[in-house]
Amino acid sequence: MNEEKFERAIEKVFEEPAKLLEEGIEFIEKEEEALVSKKPFRVAEEYWETIGPGLTTGAADDDPSGIATYSQTGAQYGPQLLWLSAFSFPFMAVVQEMCARIGLVTGHGLAANIRKSYPRWALYLVTSVLLIANTFNIGADFGAMAQGVQLIFPHSSFAFLVIGFGVLSVLLQIFTTYARYAKVLKYLSFTLLAYIFAALLSRLDWNSALHHLIIPSIAFDKQQILLICAILGTTISPYLFFWQTAQEVEEQNLQGHEDESLWKQDISRGTITKMRKDVWTGMFFSNAVMFFIIAAAAGTLFTHGIHNIATAADAALALRPFAGEAAFYFFAIGIVGVGMLAIPVLAGSSAYAISESFGFKHGLYRRLKEAYAFYGVIIVSVLIGIILNFIGLDPMKALIYSAVANGIVAPIALIFIVKLSSDEGLMGEYVNSRFVRIIGWVTIILMAIAGIAAIGALFV
């Protein structure tokens, strides 16, 4: 009896640790399952934190003016020119990566680097024409945004909306900290998803769309040449060059690295890899949205014999009977959202370029009293953009003038970009590879041909 009690006592002694061990194993297994289930979300979160200036720049490329151009392309030629969304992607991404690398390594924007190494007259030509082109674009975008709101709220005042959007964009740039403002721009990029949803609702012929995406097709008529030049001009656009470079500098300032002497110490292969991931993500997103806008217009407007689209708002209205109410609202909301993203990029790129050209203090991280000239360019650009909507300027003419100006600026700016990023003395170990230099020079030739063809087509 005593032996039985003793054995039970021994069993209890070992039973408790065994239970604890079993419970511990179950706890670990549950935690491992939880970690595995959370891992994709953690990876996505880390990826989201990695991307920033590149995503913002790419999304801003699909501004209301670009939306109108892509819609007209799909309406007039169906899916025939969808291949341009894939064709332009590597050129756009390589150029923007070069711009980002210049900003990261040197700690200065594009215009500031050009100012140090090249004749001032060339820089002043580029920045002055850039300012004119961006201002016309801002005016066209304000008008498109106001029309976008009127699609949803027909009785709203056009004048009130244009002025309201102008005032709001200026206030956000001047009185919001860069850290907060950068987040606002980043989240605004999600508005471009509206065009993907609109395309999915438009009953596309996906076999035809994918065929034209992979196999290039072109008809050498005047209108198609103009559209191709306009697409290249709005995709590989000078304002994106200046903005991308400046935003890399701003990001470093945001992290407290305002001392120029610290820059090269802070740059590492990891920094470059992170930047490259950001830039290529942003450019892919931009060109994917281009594909869906052209495809949506091709699958609805072209199919039903509607071949002329003057504005993004016209595209939304024309989509409505064929793609339904949801596609219509997605398209209209997208115009406003991407406009709020694009206006600061257009005005900001002009401000960076002008301020850096003349050595003025600049940067969205600075307060108004620290950078009057910089914020002055933003205010004047926005003010003129507002006025353009009240003097009877046709929005399509504004886009044509902007396209011609960009056709002049882009090849010159690209020459500076390729030469600066290929300068070993300036870039050190982060100089362009031979492959990147080749892509850069091919892009220059491509944009020069596009610019000449656009100007020639307008006056022939």
C-alpha cells in the first residue's frame, strides 16, 4: 500500500512537468503557425515602407492630362498601341533610376548638379521651358479635376472648384511638414487603382489586349505619330526627372542628413538597392495604369465607334453607357485623386529647378520664411494655371503646347542626366554601368526623334 502511494507520488511529480512540456510545445507550435501566417503581411509592410519617391513619381506621371492622352489613344486606335506601355517601361525606369542615384550620391537636385558642371545658358533654357510646360500642364489638370467633380456633382461651380483645388494644393505644400506631405502623396497613388477597376468592368477582349501588348503595330499616319510622341512625352517627362532627384534629397533630409559631408558616408549598396526597388515599382505601376486606361477605352469607346476624346472627363462620360455606373465613378474619382497628386509634383519640380538654377534655398522640408523663392515659384505656377482656365484656353491646345515644350526639354535634360550619372568623379562606385549608359543614350535618341516628329507633325 505504501509502495502504491509512493508510485503515485512519483507519477504526479513527473506528470506535472510532462504536462507543462506538452503545453509548452503546443504553445510554440501555435506561435510558429501565427508567425508563418503573419509573415506575408510583415513582408508586405516592409515593402511598403521601402517604397516612396519612386511610387509617387510614377503615379504622378498618370496625371489627368496623361489620362486624356491614353483615353484618346484607346478610343481612336483600339488596342493597337497597347505595346507602348511595355515598350516605354524600361526606358522610363532606367532614366528615373539615374536621376534618383544622382540625388542620393551627390545630395543635390538635378538642376544644382547641372549648374556645377555645365554652361548656365543651357540650364536656364531647360528650366525656363520646363516652367512653361509645367504651368500649361497644371492649368489643364485643374480644369480636368473640376470637370471630374462636376461629373459626380453636376451643379457644382467650375470656377469655385478650380480655385479651391489651387488653394488647397498650395496650402498643403507650404504648411504641411514634408514627412506628413510625403505620406499624403504616397497614399494618393492608390487612386490610380480606380482605372484598373474601370478596365476590369469594361468587358475587355483580353486575348486581343495581350496580343497587342506583346506584338507592336503601328500605322504611319500623322495622328498616330502625334499620339505616340505624346505618350512618350507624358511617360518620359522632364518634370519627373527633376522631381525624382529632389525627392531623394528630401528623403535624406527627412532622416536628418542635411550635412552634405555625410552623404557619401551614408550611401551603401543597400541604399541603392532600396532605391532601385522603389523606382522600378513606381514606374511599373505607372505603365500598368497606362495599359488599363488604353484598354478600357479600346474595349468600350473604340468598340462602339466613339473615336474622339478631348479630356479625361469626356472619357468618363463616354464610358458610362457601355461600362456601367461603377466604371464611370471610378474614372471620375481617379481624375480628382491623381490630379491632387500630380499638381504638387508639377509645381514642385518647377520650384526645385528654378531655385537650384539660381542658388536659392529650396526644399519642402523648409518653412515658407526660409525659402521664399522656392515657394514663390509654386504659388505663381498654380496661380497662372488657375488663370489659364478663365481666358478661354482650350485644354487640348494646352496639352499640345506642353508636349512641344517637353519635346524640346527632354532630350537636352536626358543628355545632362546620362553624362552626370556616368561621371566617375561625381558618382564614384555608383557610376552607370555600360548597359545603363547604352539604354540612356538610346532613350535620348528616341526622345529626340519623338520631339522632332511631334513638332513636324504639328506644322506640316
